[in-house]
Amino acid sequence: MSGHGRGRRWAVVAALVAVLCALPAVVAALPADDADVAAADLRDAVLASGGVGFSGYAVSAGGLSLPVSDQLPAVADLLSDRVQLRVWWRGEDEHRVDVVGAAGETGVHTDPAGTWTWEYESATAERTGPAPLTLPAPPDLVPASLGRRLLSEAGDDELARIGARRVAGRDALGLRLVPAAAASSVARVDVWADAATGLPLAVEVLAEGATMPALDTRFLDLDLAVPPAGVVAFDPPPGARVRQGADPGGLLREAADRALSPGRLPAELAGLPRRTLEGAPEAVGLYGRGVTLLAVAPVPGRLAAGVRSALAAAPDAVRDERGTRIAAGPLGLMLVDAPGAGTFLLTGTVDLDALADAAAALTGAPS
């Protein structure tokens, strides 16, 4: 009898362990409570969530097969792979995001004076200051910051509610953004915001004609408490290799010195108005609004050849008298040779026809 008693006790223990292991999946599957919140009001709540502190674990899956990996390997990896993020967020200018991958771990520590990037395996710390021109970085993939950025210029007529779901064990209210601009290559952006705070918990971006997200980032675990300052702050440890990070806009400024004069960039491209890009060279243009943006930037000669070859080698490249252009999900890229003005890279969330129209306007060729 004692043997049977022990067997029953172990069976009970095993059952409890199984239940505990299944709890996260069960909680995630629970129906979410929706709320009677208008789309515009939910957008406003998302934009007001910038002061919410938190820590958590997020996963981002990118489907952008960028053809310029030789020039921008870190950016290509960030936007085309599955990335695991550990996040400690005290504010927009005080946070830490650790990227965990098969090759190692990298910590990005942001403070009001700039950013420290700490590569654990090589014991290398890189310091960069604030700049108007920056490449995508791990903090940009955190659902909270990405959701706010994508909704920051959304008009009321572009928004609709899409119910609710559970994200990271919390009720999240759904908000869909469908861009109004005809040139946009983005079909929709879905943001799932915490019902209590407005904090974006998940973001999905779909390109026109696609059935799978080009970018899907979401929290798996979240603690809505301000993390300690000591967890976010960074000082290079003894023995670390310390270097100054390159100015991400340096190459653009170098090329801009030999490029179009400020008056040569048109006030509108592909039906999109030019907007101010404070601190950037005058020869760099940014056009559009919200999630529909087109950037025009001069490319130094030593990089233009590599970019041109990469674009031409893309299997879905479109080639005609206006140049070679490709689409990587919702992101379009095109290299344009403007007579007497140099070479320019056109890139943004616009379709290939919009890129061709912009190229024609820059070069004077028939559209």
C-alpha cells in the first residue's frame, strides 16, 4: 500500500508541474476584455505613454531581405532576422536594450548625452553622441517606442479599432492604421496597446500584397515598474576596449558637399511634400508623413558601386531607363545618377512607381 501511496503522491506532483508549465500558454489564450475606446482616443493614449517605465522581454521578427548587407550588416541583420530583446526603460532618453542572439549579446545603453554599445564577447564599448541622422538600432524595435513612432502622425481618417487580444498576459486594445497616401507601400500597421496605460505591447507592419508581416515585434513578458537607474546606466569596465562610434551621417555630409545645392531638391517628390530634417545636410531630403516616407540622400562614390551591384543582383529588381529599383517588403530602394549632381539613394516606405517618379523628377527624365 505504501508503494501505491508514493505513486499517487508523485502522480499529483507531476500533474502540478504540468499545470504550472502550462500556465503561461493558458493565460495567453484567455480572452481579452475589450473597451469602448474610439480609435483616435486610443492613438492619443498611445502617444501619451512615453512616460511609462517598464522592463521586459520582447521578440522581433523581421522579413526585410535587404540587399546591402555588405555595407550595412548590422542593420540588415536587425531587420531581417528574429531578434530577442531584454528591455529596461526609464524614459525616451534613459533606457537599456540587450540583444541576445546565437552569436552573443550586445547591450545598448542610452542616456541624455548619447549611447553606449557594449559587445560582451569582445569586451568593446562604443560611445556615440546624439545625431539627426541615425541608422535603425535595437531600441527602435521595442514595441513601445515603435508603436508610438508609427502612430505619431496618423490622421483620424486612417485609424480603426480591431478588437482586443492578450499580449504578455495583459489586455491589449487593437488599433489599425491604413495609410492614406497613394504612394505608400504599407498596407497596414496594427498596434496592440495596453488597456491600462496605452503602452504599445505589439506591432505588426504589413506591406501591400503581403500576407505575413514584414515586421512583427511584441512583448512576451512585461513588468510595468520603473527599473532602477543602476540597471540602465553604463560605465566601461576595467580592461574594456573603448572607441568612439562613427557619425552615421558623416558619409552623407561628405557626399552632400559635392551634391545638389539646397535649392535643387524639389519641394515635392512622388506627390509627397518635403519636410524639415533638422541638423541634416541640405542635400538630404525627407518627404511624406507618418508611415509613408521617402528619403533622398547623396551616396559617396566608394559606396555607390557596391550598392548598385547589390540592387542589380536582387532577383525581383526592376530595371528600366530610370534605373534599378527593388522592394524589400514595404521598403523600396533605388540608386539614381543625377547629371552634374552625383549619385543619390532613394529609399522609404513607398512603392516602386513612386520611386520611379521621384527619380524622374531628380534627373529631369520623362516620368
